[in-house]
Amino acid sequence: MRRLLRLDQGERLENRGDGLRPSTNMDLDPIATTEEYSFVIPDLVIAHFADKSIVTVRIRYLYKPDLQEDQYVDFNQIAQKARDFLTGQSDPNVFWEILNKKLALMILEQFPVIVSLTSELTMKPTSSDHFVNSSVVTSRR
């Protein structure tokens, strides 16, 4: 029989040899802590070659260690920059991979508290591209 263990705020699990038990020892090493955030922009319409493509944008990023509370970024700022960048493209004949790489580098440049970013563009089929296809780019500082 499995038993569920409820942890109150500030508690963590500790293995003392006889199983996991709650521990309130919160002397965690902040260097060992990583913080990631992600969001999705669904069904963004982008002019691409002779078609209008419907694209789902997935952005996942890693913050630099030891951020102060006032250094976190509202993901809506990043989402709006990504949306503006992708829908404001002046050259509809650029490959998705190049567009995605430029997007990732632009976000890293504008948000210095982000140390790593993965951007995935997933395109629905169009009259010229009959398959779902994706471009995934990971950029790091």
C-alpha cells in the first residue's frame, strides 16, 4: 500500500536510511538551484514563402543563478518581443531555422538575466509544406 506524504511550506524530503521523511532544514546551496521558465504562443500566423504559416512558439529559458526578486522577467515581455519579431519579418523567404536562431539570439541579447534559451517553432502543414515540421534552437551565454 502506497502512502502519500504531504509537505507543508518550507519542508523538503530527507532520506535517513529508513525512507524519505520531511525535513525543515532549508540550508540549500543556492548554486545548486536552477530556475527555468517556459511558455507557449499558439497559432501565430506568419507570412512564409508563398503561404501564411500557422506556428506554435515554445520558449524555455534558464535564469542566471542568485537572482534578486526585482530581477525576474515578466514572461509577457518576452512573449510580446517574440510575437513582434516573428510577425514583423520583412523577408518571408528566410528558412525557419535561420529565423528561429535570430529569435533566440535577440531574446538573449535583450534579457541579460537569461543564460540559456530554447526556442521551438512548430509549423502546421501548408499547401507547399505538407507535413508538420519544427525548428529547435538552443542558445547559451
